[in-house]
Amino acid sequence: MQQPAKVLKALGDETRLRILKLLLKGKFCVCELEAALDLPQSKVSRHLTVLRSVDLAEDSREGLWIFYSLFKPKNDFERAIFQVIENALSDNHLIKKDQERLRRKLSQVYGYKCKQSKSRKGALCHG
């Protein structure tokens, strides 16, 4: 994880907090996150780039698809940051809407499938 000031600056954006709240639930591709956040792919990707730059999020490739997840904390500062993220905005109506949209996205069947995540049986994505 980067120096604390950079991490805290990255946490100072509502959209990035919303992304991190979703990533607490597992790993997701950009199209799942954009559906959950109701934001364009370019904006979601830009925020994911910031989160990756300070090691709050990481990506993994499965075939042609890239999935994003939370970085694994290695020290007390990192664990405290993730605890703050977990507790932040828990009762916020926007976070609840994001989680509901994500649930709906993951339960839909599309005309074409992305590579299924091994951790989420039946999770589909339209890319």
C-alpha cells in the first residue's frame, strides 16, 4: 500500500468508496461495477485506476476478462483502512441502491456471457 496520505486522498471520493464497498462482497468485472453504480465504464475504470495505484484494489485476469477485488491488507494501517471502508456509509441509501443493482445484474442472463468467475457460480456479464 502506498503512503498514508495518498491512500487517504483516494478514499476522499464518494465513487471510490462506493466501489470499495462493492468489492467487499467479492471480485467483479467492470461491467458488473458499472451496472451496480449506474455509471459509464470510463468513469468506473478511471476510479479503479486510482484505487489500484494506491493498492486498495487489485485486478486478476481470467481469460479475456479482468476482475477487480480488494487488496489483501498486510499491516495494521491497511487492516484499519479496510475496517473503515467496511463501516463507512453502511446506512447510506446510495450504497444500498448500488448493492441492489449489483444483485440484479448478477442474477440476469445476457445474450452472451463473459468468462464465469470460479468464485461466483453462474455469474454472467455482457462485457
